[in-house]
Amino acid sequence: MDDLVRRRAIREIRLIFETAGYEIEEEGEPFDLSAVAGNTCILVMCTDDPTQARIFDNKPYVLEEDGEKIPCKKLIFTMNQRIATHEATLWLPEALAAHAGEAALARVSGERFAIRLGEPTVVERRKHEQLVKERQAESQRPSPGHIACLPVNAGQQEAVRISGQKGEARLRLIPHWAYQYSCIGQASYKGKQICFDGEGMGAISAINGLIQEINPEEAISVEIPEDAEIVRPSISAKEAESNILQSLSAALSQKIRIKTESGDAIFSEEKTFKPTREQIDLKVWLIHVPVWQVRGRQIVEVNATTGEILAEPMDEGVELL
């Protein structure tokens, strides 16, 4: 590692640890910095030399303070992708950038910043969650000639019996927009910390946009039945995403009340905080709910998954009597 790059790295890492409340000392060989906070001691080395990094990684260090021996944790910053560690935490440039960004934001907002060696940063955690969700979405995406659909647990004859009608039953596949979200973020106001963290999943009708009490995880990839009618969505994926985000923003919002004293007077202030779009990660995909439509003296629809008679039609083209 170039000496100028090394000195810059030491300066940035020092600033990160100072933001987290550590007392910093610049050291000579074999390591560059020592950071102490309470009973925690972290030694920092900046190097691209695999041999130097291996020796530092394998050697135990102990801080003696007031007769107490405290084992030291170790951190290695390197731009050498080939370096690997067994005991020390390894920071590559991406990790340094993530920690520096979080520390800078904490200094601006006045929020508390903590370093947890060995644990992923918010950026790294989001990248991992994004990868998991993309893989889940891949598994949820049906192959050609197939659709994602809730299972048909009630057959045609059973649907006719449940409906109480004498007539033919036709299978209709009603589209729904399933969604999965996670929210990581917080806001600060007059010393109060407001947290928006949350995650979950759900579904809305792709016909009328109403929230549906179905579990998207139950949907499976099935071959499209020849005699089934596939109802086309009336609401596009973009419209659904916008509506879902609006609903999530309201659900995740936090209302706080702050009392302020001025002389003998006490003032009360109420404010509502909502997460930003950047703080909400949302995935939307299409699934179908199978419904038996039985036409007798009346038209009755039966949910083919639950076997329940629908009180309201799942699409706008049928009026139930």
C-alpha cells in the first residue's frame, strides 16, 4: 500500500472511531492505531502485505489497565482482495466507505453511532437482503406456460355443493399484486429518535386495489389449466407499487408529542414522521387466486383455496346475488 494512501486510510479510520466515542492513539509498528472505549480495545492495521496481515491476524494482543487484562480485537484495512483473516475483522474499500458514510451521517444528525466489528453495516445488510429477495423473486417467477397461483384445494363438484346452486362451475384465476417490504431508517427531532424499522408482506387485488387477506408465500407455480379463465389485471404493476408505498408510508409513520416549558407555560407539540421512499425496499409480483364461479339460479363464487363463499366478487364483472 502506498504510504500516502495508508496515511489517508488511517485518518479516515481514526475519524470513524472518534465518531463512535473511542479514544485514539496512533501507534508505531506493528499496528497503526489503537482505539479504546470502556472495556473494548481495537487495534488497527492498514496494509496490503499478506505476510504482515497474517502475522497481525494470528498474534494475540492484550491491554493491561488497572491490573485488568483486556483481550484486544483486531481490524485490518486493505485494498488487496487476496488477503483473508481468521480472527481479525477485514475491511475492504467498500466496508471503509460504508462505515465512513454512516459516521458522517451520525455527525450531521447528532445521532449515536456504534461500530460492531464482525457485524454487517446497514449498507451491507441491505445488499444481503436485496440479494435474498432477488433470489426469492426468481423462485416465485413462474416458468413459461405456468403462473403463480394459490393452490386449488376445493374441486369443481365440491364448489357446486358449497354454493348450494344447481349449475356448472367455471374456474377463474383472479390477479393480485403480492408484495414484500422492509424498512430500515430513522429520523431525529429535538433529541427524539423516531424508528421506522419494519418488514412484512401482503397482497392487493389487481382489479380494484383493495387489500386482500391472503398469504403470498402459499402461491406456487402451476401449469395454466386449459379450461380456466385468466382475468387480466386492471391495475398496472407501477400503479400497484405506488398505492402500496402510500399505504406502507402511512402504516409505518410515527406520531410524537414534545412538551416544551417556557417560564410558567407548557407548550405541547405534535408531529408525524414518515419514512422516505429510499428507506423502504419493496418488491411487487403477480399471483392469482383461483375462484369457482357457479351459475345456477344465482351466481355464486367460491374461493377454490379456502372453500369459502365470497361475500363480494373478486373482480368487477360479476354481481353476486
